[in-house]
Amino acid sequence: MCAADRAAIRQYRLDGRLIASDLQLHGRDLSALYFYGVHPQARERIDIAGMLFRESLAHAAEAGRREVSLLRGNEPYKQRWRPEQARNQRLLLGGAPAVALYAGCARLRRAVLRTLRARAPWLAAVRARLRG
């Protein structure tokens, strides 16, 4: 993947010692930080999230990629950079009736959830308590 510019593995050193490494995945316009490993003692001296984000942004900019994703979910530490929220979208390919049925169900589910969020916001609190 690295040879085809679909990924990059980077290593970070401090005083000549390897302290961290990461794997970044590449799309045409996207760089995504897939996973990383950090020496436990490095966490005491360095803002690891800041370092990885800074380097990921620099790498994406150098490669001309317009988007950087930290993948996973909406963890609180990511909000420090005030990211712009973007929704994922699906593209379903196929001509079978099952594909059309699946797409219709997905649209219906999205419409129901949107309506519930607008008309019954208290359900979010109930859901959060159930997940617990």
C-alpha cells in the first residue's frame, strides 16, 4: 500500500529513540490516521494527539489532499481543533430489486430518525440512559 501511495508509515523519534509510529491511509482527496503506537513514557513529555494531528495535516497538505480524518468516532479530544462535521454517504451499486428495497429502507429510517429528533428530543436522553 505504501508503494502505491495508498498508505504511509511514519516514525517519531525523541533524542534518537523511537517513541511513536503511525499508519495513515490515503484516498484521492483524503488522508486518514488509521492507528498509532506510542511509548508510555512519551505520553508524559509530549502532547501525542497534537503531534499526530499536526503531522497528519502537514502530510496531507504536502500530498494535496483536502481532507484529514482521525477515523473512529467523536472523541472529546478531537474537538480541540473545532472540526467541521461531515456526514458519511453511501453509494449502492446494483440493479437487483433487493438494492432498491435496501435503499428505500435506509431513506425511511433516516426520515424517521430526523422526525423523532425534531419532535421528541427527550428520546435521546432515554437512549443514552439505556446504553448506560
